[in-house]
Amino acid sequence: MLSTEATTTAATADLGFARLDLDRAARTGDPEVVFGAGKTPAQIGAALARLHQAHPGRAVLATRVGDEGRALCRETLPGADIDDAGRTVTLGPLPAPRGRVAVVCAGTSDLPVARECATTVAVFGAEPDLVVDVGVAGLHRLLAERDRIAAADAVVAIAGMEAALPTVLGGLCGTPLVAVPTSVGYGWHLDGLTAFLTMLNSCAPGVVAVNIDNGFGAGVAAARVARQSVAS
């Protein structure tokens, strides 16, 4: 196991390279998440282990974990659930799900973002339902899943290229919908900026957008909507 020695106060664990917010679950209902990009594998593993120590009964999450970071977590964090496609590492038991989130992606190329989103939904306490490769270029594929998607408590629509999927879904069902543009496309798509602008300018009411490739942010928002929808 990686060392998790730290200076700890009631709300913060100082690891030297990071000050972990141990009080976040009490304030918001969800523990802090480790953003792996820019961190060394050892830093990711140590932060995740310390968060797990603080929240032993609840899953903690690291996102955007590179190949070396995931390899180290496999070696040093027994029981970690690692998704290579979504680049996530989850440690600890998932909460009992409340509500369901349909995570809908237009194409297989959008799967890394969709997988990140689905894992986030599960860690944040809702049930993810991943619906793959139903982009508008083959509209019949989406229509075949319409009832399944509309029955969810929240929807995340993930698309690159011209990113029409959220607008079409927004016109098919009245479920709260979070749109995620991806940096997928031919030619001068500006690393997803064209998809982002399409989603911001959707003519379907009720479509809200997060930043490019931000499956995590969409997953958090959708899970909280789903949880509230079934709150007692």
C-alpha cells in the first residue's frame, strides 16, 4: 500500500503535495474527487488511498488517470475498480443507487467520455444506464431506445462532430438533460469547440451544456438530479 501519512485537521489532510478536503462529503453529500491529469502516479495513489481512509464506507474516485497511474493503482490499491477506457479508478463500495441516469453517446469514439460519466454517476449515488452508438446519422437507432432513455430520471447526451444528439433528445423527451460536447470530428472542428457551440445554441428547451469532454461534471450534475427525483 502507498503511504498515506499526513497532517490532518478536522477538515483537511495535508499530504505535502495536496490538501484533501475531508469535510466535503458532510457539506455536499459527496467526497472530494482526485483529478489525475498533471499528477504523478504516486500522488494519485496516495490521495485516493487517504480519501478512502477518510470515507471507508463510500466509494472515492480518481479521474483522468493515465496508463502509469492506473498500473500503480492496480499494484498498490487492492480492490480498486479500474476502467481503462474511461481512465477512472474507484476505491471502496458504491452507494446504493437512487434514481437512474441514461448516459447516451452518439458514437463509439465518444465512449471514453461516456465511460467516465457512467462511473461518476455510480460513485455519486445513481444508477448509470449506458446507451452507446445512437447518433443522429442513423436516427432509427436512437428512436429504438427512446422509451428506455425517457424513463430515466436524468439524461446525459454525449456527442462530437456536429453534436446534434442533445437537441434531438431534447425534442423527444422532457427529462432533465445535460449535454457533453466531445473533441471528436473530422477537419477543423477546433478540438470540440464546434460541438460545444452547437450545444450552447440548441433550439430544444431544457438542454444545458458542460465543457468539452467533461463527462465527470455531467455525471455529477445528472446523478444529483436523479437522486433528488427519488428523495423521500
